[in-house]
Amino acid sequence: MTTIFEDKHFRLILEEDQVSIQVYQPGLVLKDFQSVLQIHPRIELKNFTALQQAFQVVSDEPVSIGIWKPLVECEITSDLMEARIRINSEDTVEDTSKLVSEILRVVEERGVKEGYLNEVLRGPFPVFTWFTVALGVPPVSGTDAIVRYLPISDRKPTLTSDGKTDFYEMHFIDEVNVGEWLGEKIKATEGIPGKTVTGKVLPAMRGKDQPLRFDPKTVRMQDEGDRVTLYSLIEGALEWKNGRIGILHRLTIEGDVGVGTGNIEFSGSIIITGTVQDTFSVIADYDISIMSPLGVGAIDKIISRSGDIYIKGGVYGQGKAHIEAKGSVFVKHANDCTIKAGHEIHIGYYAMGSDLSADIVALDRNKGKLIGGRCIAQSQVVAAFIGTEYERPTHVSVEGFDRKEIQSSRQALIERYQEVKRTLDKVMRIVEAYESVEVALEDSKQIEHANALITRDHLQGELLQLESWIKAKTRLLTVRGEGEVSISKMAFPKTFLAIKDRTRSVENAVKGTFYVDENQMHFE
């Protein structure tokens, strides 16, 4: 038992780590005690009530009021990643060697083994405040897998001129040779384990994996150490279908389709370096590209059952040519022919005396002329000029759509997308859990893992399809009103417009946009 403070009013007694008070003269208040705490900062009051009561009477026996804080206190965070100390006296800070020894003794007693901050332990040391002396090393997650593919060219035609000739150019079919690089996955890496200040090893998360999505019938996968690479198994045309990269069988005809080849029908894509001679036909399941700058004439038919058609030189149909694609049709010009497309008809320079039918009929906004014939679109027609100054009758019809219905269906698609995304996130967590196990899985768990991978791939494919549908609906909602005819330069008299059930005959040359909204035709 040691007296650490005494005056005429009271004395403070230290016994082991307990501090007690014995009062000689009652009537003190807490304020009178503050100066004592400043002299002895290692006193930590634990019982204010007992202290207040002790001030009121003379005490025969000491009354416990608090503790004598150790010279060095140590605390470790709940995650065991940081050890902090507090020095509770100024008397020893100048004796660095002795103080460091005490610090190390205290923290080691608390179990600290790792992460000492040597620069901190060299001093100087603050007093009466907590400071960090050891830090754990957090685990570092591995890098996620990185997947990339050979990009498919964007089908956007361009109009150019050398001063003498106008050109209609587009990178239409991406040709691929056997063994050509198609994509790769840089594998996810293992993480780096961490360690707490107490020496506990913290496992690291492996990077997240991603599947390579490809058609195994036309694409092979090869493990190359830190990456997996995709190569073409066949010669053909690059395609994306159902969220997978693959190769379409491609038929290349050097020269013309005509007497020497007969009519052509093929299950893949077709590239014709020449033209298609009059009365002959070309039918393909996928894309058809006709590269002759002369275009085609009075052919019988050119049909793509599932893809697009590109005719670099245009069409001189003589009232006989029939061109049809489930996707889109791209031509330099269309003269006396019939063109049908499931998506878009894009014409570079002009369409004259032709029957056009598509979701969108788009002629170049600066030069495109729509003259005579009949044009039927589901949602939008775009042209620089419609009709001629000689007032050739030109009929343009937009069947239109129900905007509220499109908005509703788009919202339903978005909600379905979000639902699938949530489900996919859950499945991904299951896959990651299986792949993080370091021991071999039981047979039943291997089956569950395989099923989870199949579900993951299915959901990712559905997400890609939903994205495509949402994009199409969003594109439709960019159309003015519920059907639009946009004329950037001039529409001449004898141009007859019909949008939904509203009609308008152009009597004086105009330019602008006609559209129907709330069953009324507007012009801006």
C-alpha cells in the first residue's frame, strides 16, 4: 500500500492497481479533485458515485474509486489487423530504450507477433494518446479473368467520292481463316494471403472466372498457361449468335454468278467478288455480299434467310429484281426493284421507282433521294429528298406503333433483365464457392458444380438476348411520336404521306419532320 497523494483534506492510496481515497475533511467537490488528476494522469476514475459520497464524510477506511493505469496500454482491433498502444506517463518517454522494452513486453503479452512498425518504435513517442505500433497485412484478391474477342465490324456504310465517281463502302463480312485468333481469356489468378498482427493467416480470394463463349463446332479452345485462346477451326465468316462467337461457313465466288455457276443456294454466308447476272438468283442462310462496283441488274432474286445483304454497286432491277433479307439490306442505289428487310433498308444515293418495305427505311440524310415507287416502313423513313421538282408521284407510308405498348414491353424486358441478373449473381457465387475449394470435390458436388456452370452459361446467354431486345425497343422510342417521316432537304409536290391512319399530300415543297402523336399528324 502506497500513498501517492496527500493533503489536509484527503489522501490517495495505491494498492496493486487499485486507487482508493481516505477523506480527512469532508465538503469537497469533484472540481477540487481535477488538479490531482492532472498531477497523476495514470489515475482512471471508475466509481464517481463512491467518490462523491466519500467527499461528504470523514472515512475511517479507504474507499475504492478507480484504477492505476499501466505505463503502457495495448489494444488490438476486433479484426486483429492493428495493435495500438497508449503511454500513460511523461516520466519515462526520455528513456527510449527502457520504454521500447516495456512496449514490446506489453504487446507481446497481448499476442502481437507480426507487423511491427519499426519506424514508430524508434520514437519519439506521444503520451496520453493511442498510436499504432503494428499492422496486419490484408489479403490481396487475385485478378479477375479478362475475356476479349476478335471484334466484328460495325455495319455502317459510308459515302465517298473522288470527284468523278461516288463510292458506297462498308466492311460487311469479317473473313476468317483456319487457325486464326478469335479471342482469349487471361486466367484469373490466385490471391496473396494476408496475416493478422497475431500471426493468423488470412486466406485470399481467387479472382473471378469468366467463361469463353464460343461455338465448339467451329472454334477450338487451347490452354496456353496463363491464358486460354480461341482459334478458328474452319475458314468462314465471323459471327456472334446467342452470345457466342463462331464461324459461319462461307462460300466465296470469284467473279460472277451466272451461266458458269448456275443459281446459288448455300447454308452459310456468300461473298461474290463480281455481280449476279440477269435472271439468276442467290439464296443464303446468312449474309450475302456482292462486291462488284457495277451492282446487279434484272436478277431473279437475292435472299438472305437469316442475315443481311450488301450490294456495293446498287441495283438496276428493270422491274424484275427481288431482294429480301431477314436482317438489313445495304445498297448504293435502288432502281426499279423490290427490296424487303426485317430490320433496315439503307440506301446511299437514291431509290427510284422501287418498292421498299422494312422496319426502317433510311437514305443518306445529305444526298439520299426517294423518287417514285412505294415505300412502306414500320416506324421511320429518313431521306434528304422525297419526290422530284417534276412532281413524280411518290408514296411513303409508315404503319406506326403504339408507344405506350412499346414502353410497357421495354419495361417488362428491363425487369426480366434485372431478375435474370440477380439470379446470375447468385449462381456466380455458387460457382465461385465451388472453385475456391482447394480439395477435390465429391462426385455429388462435382455434378452440382457442373450444373451451376450450365445454368450460368444459359443465364448469360439470356442476358445478351435481353440486351438486344431492350436496345431495339429503345431505338424505336427515339422515333418521333408513333411513326415518323424525316426530310432533311426537300419533299416536292405529289409526295403522298401516310402515318398510321393519317395522310398528307405535299402541295408545296417543304422540309422537316412529319409524325403522328395522339392520332394527329404534326409537322416540324
